[in-house]
Amino acid sequence: MSMYGVNAGVPKTLVRHIVAYEADRAGAGALRQVLRDILDTPVSPELLPAQGGEISQQTEQLVGPYELHDFYLYYALRYGFGPGKILRLAQAAFAGRYPEEVLLHWLRSFYRRFFAQQFKRSCLPDGPKVGSVTLSPRGDWRMPSDASAALWLAEVDELAALAAKKAQRNAKED
């Protein structure tokens, strides 16, 4: 573990936007090509070596779209919204990009992983607070490592059941 987590307060989706912004500012030179190549490479925080010149693991395929996780994290931490309100906001923000069942699937995954991985955040090194939300255990975020996700997962499951009933009604009407 390093002594300072310089990127601890910067979500992956923000890093991608910053790199894209700088690539656009760089003109048509070599820097732009390098930055565009970085953007074309899937984000994967694991340090697994490439196999046969190909990335061996693409984390986003396993955990879901980072833009959804960052969205869920922001509204859960910054405003303390519950799963129902976060789902409604996500439906508005990602309308036409993700159907409700996909949003629910990754919302459930988000809460399950968020609670299960708290023990890792408890031992993070110091890092800067870049935005209005941070998971630094010495800053804004206090959460026991053994906290339970049961209440949040139960609410997500209720939302999924309601969505399934709504889909069945809509199918019958068609």
C-alpha cells in the first residue's frame, strides 16, 4: 500500500472526461493520439498482465458500467438517497441508454459490493478530497467494516418486483 492515495477522490468516469478534454485541447499532434489511445483502453484497476497482447480482464464487464456505479455512489453518499430515489434519478439521467432492469441489476450489485468492500476503505492511505464526496476513513466517511447491506438490498428487491409486475401488465396490454 502506498503512503498517499493521489487518485482516491477522483472517480474513474471523471478521469475519462478529463483525459478526453485534454485530448481535445491537444490539437492534432502525438499527445492527442496518446490520450485517445488511453481513452480507447478499458479501465481496469487490476494489475493483471496482458495475454497475447490483449487485456486479460476488463473489470467493467464484471462489476457493471462505472458511470452507473459513480452515479449511484454520488447520490447515496452526497445526498443520502435510498435505492428508490436513486433508481428514479438514474431512469431520468440514463433514459434511452439503460432499461430499468439493467439499472436495477447494477443498483443491487452496487449496494452489495459497497457494503462488502468497506473493510478495504477502512485502511486506505490519506488522499485529497477533490469533489464533494470522499470515501476517506479520515475525512467524510465513517462506516463500520461489518455493516450490513440487508435493508438496501431488500428495497432494491422490492423495486425489482414492482418493475417485473409493471412489465407483466404492459405485456398483457400489448
